[in-house]
Amino acid sequence: MRFSKRLPAGLKFNAEGLIPAIVQDQRDNSVLMMAYMNRESLEKTMRTGQAHFWSRSRKLLWHKGATSGNYMNVQEIQIDCDGDTLLVRVEPDGPACHTGQRSCFFRTVKNGRLLRLKPTSARALVLDRIYEVILDRKQSPKRKSYVSWLLTSGRDKILKKIGEESGELIIGSKNNRTPEIIWEIADLWFHILVLMGYHNIAPVDIYEELQKRFGKMSRFIRKRRS
């Protein structure tokens, strides 16, 4: 979506020439992140339809998603009553947070402790919900639970299942059968999640590792192209 090239009247930038911008997912009104814009980044946002910010730490213009691919497609920009804060309503192409979380606001303070909130996005975060069930079965085993049986059987049993599912995935791919490939990938992911539960490795740890690698890969590609 493109907007007028002219900045709206009445905006109040601070002494550094910045204005805070709260980014909201227009699909469910959840708050994704907060960043700062200067005149140039706001103009680019309005001209391109994708969110641009000003990085106070790096002192440069920041096109959200240029490195990660997680662009913020702007649908609407609102101004508060005092004219000193923006509400940027977007349709995101991916997680807003560099950790891989959908929103940067995934922690809360409760009884003096900093706690991680349960993830709230829909599709990819089904992995987090499955992982929570796996941890529950680990802490409170159930007699007829397959997950409880795997965990109590030990690491070797879990690894054997991962090996079996990997082999079945290879066969499905060799046969070029898409439904079979999807089925076997789901089986493999599930058993990997069980192994992660065995080692107390959370999905967010994998998200963060992939994010770090993706950033390095993007920098490498840009360097090769230049």
C-alpha cells in the first residue's frame, strides 16, 4: 500500500528528530514491536508501503525485513492525540522479533520474576504447543501416552525413532510423493521435538540459532554480490 508522499501535519518529533512507532498486526490487533522513525524513514515507509525505522544504536536507516525477509507491509498509519506517537498497522511477512518470536513482547513480570509468555502466533508456533505437551508428559507421565513411553524408554529409543523417520522421509522423497513427504516430515519433526524435550532444549533456542545463521548467510550473500 502506498501513501501520500507528504508527511502529515502536526507531527511532533523529539529533540533527536525521532518519533516512536508502535507496530500492530492489523489481523488481530496484537502489538508486535516498538521502534523509532525520523522524517526520512517515515517518508520511505509512506512511499514504499513497507516499514522503515531509524536505528538509534547504529545511527542509520533500517528497512525492516531487508536482512531476515520478515517485512512489515503497512496498511495504515495512525497518529495519537498529542501528535508525538505513531501506530503503524501492518501485515507482517514473518516474526517481528529477532529471536524468532512473533512479537517482541513475549516476556512478562509476575511476582517479581521475568517470565516468558506463551507464543501467540498461529502456524509455526504449533511447535511450541506440542513442545509444552511433551514437557508435561515428561513431568507427569501418563500410562497410555506415546510421548511418556518414548521419554521413559530413554534417549536411544528416541534416537532410533528419529533414524526410522529420517529413512522413511528419504524413501518418500525418492518416490516423489508429496503427501508422503509431508507426512514423514511431520513425523520427523515430532520425534525431534521429543528429543528436544529430553534434553530440555526449547523451540525458541532453535529459532534463535537459525536467526543468527540466517543473518550471517545474508551478509555473506550481500558481500559476494558486491
